[in-house]
Amino acid sequence: MRELCDSLAAGILKICEANNTKIACAESLTGGLLADAFVRIPGASNVLLGSAVTYDINAKASILHVDKALLDREGAVHPEVARQMAVGTARLYSQPEYGDRIIGLSTTGVAGPGPDGDKPAGLVYVGLRIPASLTTDHAEVLKAVELHLDGMRE
């Protein structure tokens, strides 16, 4: 699994560096492991701006500006939360010299071992924000991918 993660991270970093694009992460469920997948690759500092580990709901609201009413209503494990986290981290790490060339990635989910209310262990949302300046149709991409994972927290 680690080899697959390293290969994917290296490929993403290579594409981003070739296109003068940066990555910012926001993590809940993964607690820094998403950023770790990138920083293990030499040259990651040319692309990765950082990762905000916002495990607490209030941290998601105050640091990433995830809608507090959404968090109160749905909890942290929700596709819209993942999307807002991806947007929030891109804004958090934004600098004038990067312009609108920051991709936001986020993770939120239930690590387990048991469920979180009605949300089963292994339910994960990965958020993605690609700015309009980086797409061929000049439309912002804002997605959340739902995953159902098996295994341990590691």
C-alpha cells in the first residue's frame, strides 16, 4: 500500500510542478497522513504548501471556514464538509505569488473502530477543489468522493 501511495503522490507532485500548481491539504480523519504521503517524496516542497489538521468541528469552522450550521446539522462526516474543507485550505494557504493556482484536498470520515452515530466506520469523504484557472473549460471543480474503506485506522 505504501508503494502505491508513494507512486501516486510522486505522480501528482510531478504534474503539479510541471504546471506551476500548488497543493494545500485539510485533514481530519487522516491526521496528517495525506501531507505525509507528499512530503516523503523528494521535491515536495516545490508543490505542497501545507496541511491543516482540523480534527475538531470548531477548528473546521474557525480555521477553514466550514459552515458552522452545516457542521451542527450534519456533523463532520459529510460530502459538503469535505468540499468546504478543500476550499478553505486553498484559501488558508493562498499567497499573492501563487495566484489562483492552488488545488485544495481534504479528508474527513469515520476512522473507527466503531460507527459515529449513523455513519459507519470506514466512511470517508475526500474533497477536491481545482480553481477555474487550471481547468480547460475555466470552471471551478468542486467535488467530494465517497469511499467505504476496510481495515484499521493505520
